[in-house]
Amino acid sequence: MAPDHLTTTFAALADPTRRAILARLISGEASVTQLAEPFEMSMPAISKHLKVLERAGLITRGREAQWRPCRLTAGPLKDISEWAEHYRRFWTESFDRLDDYLREVQGDVQREAQKAAPREVPKTGKHRGHRKHGGKRNDFSFRGSLKP
């Protein structure tokens, strides 16, 4: 049984060297030598990476005299994007539901905190502890002198 197209594409993208090669090809075609420049590996190793990318349909290699330019092929990346979109919608909906739930829980917590908070007694003068003499906390009136 042959592996499906997405599996082959994901396998090709699993290697950071191959992803770097694809990133370079976004800016345009390049020769094998140009693609190999940033890597510290042999030309046969680069060629193996290119073969994996080519089998996955991510690149094409042409022939122009001695030069074999490599070009990015966007089709398989589009297939992955469409596949991932389905899951993006799933996660977006899941996060939206989680956000709604957290708002609900936060509202419940705030309502409980308001119920548990001590209530201030209105300062109307009709309650015990009403301050006389101007209503200031440290306003003491003495009749007489503090001298002995």
C-alpha cells in the first residue's frame, strides 16, 4: 500500500534542512550548489534531501544545459493548509467555548465575592457609633484642662 500524499508531504517537511531549502526556494529557483551553500553537508546529502522533496511533490528540478534549477511547487503545501484549516476551525471553536466558560466562572466568582464582602453601614447618624462633635475621627472635645 502506497503512503497517502499528506503523509509523504509531512514526512518531507519533518526535517529542518528540507524546510530551510523550501524557505530558500520561496524567493525563486536555485541550483543544487546554491541550495547547499548554507549547510555543512556533502552534495550527496543535499541531493538526498532534494529527492525527498521531489518525491513529495514539493519541488521540481529542471534541466537547462548544465544547470538543474530547483523550483518550489505549492500544490502539496496548499493541500496541507486545507487539511490544517479543518483543525484550525475545531480549535477556534474549542477556545471560544473555553472563553465563554471562563467568563461564566469568573462572573460566578465575582458574584460570590460581592456576597461575602462586608457591607458598609451608611453614615446617616442613626446608627450606633455615630460620631458627635463634627464627625471627625480624631476630634476630641475636653471640658476643662489637661493640667493637673
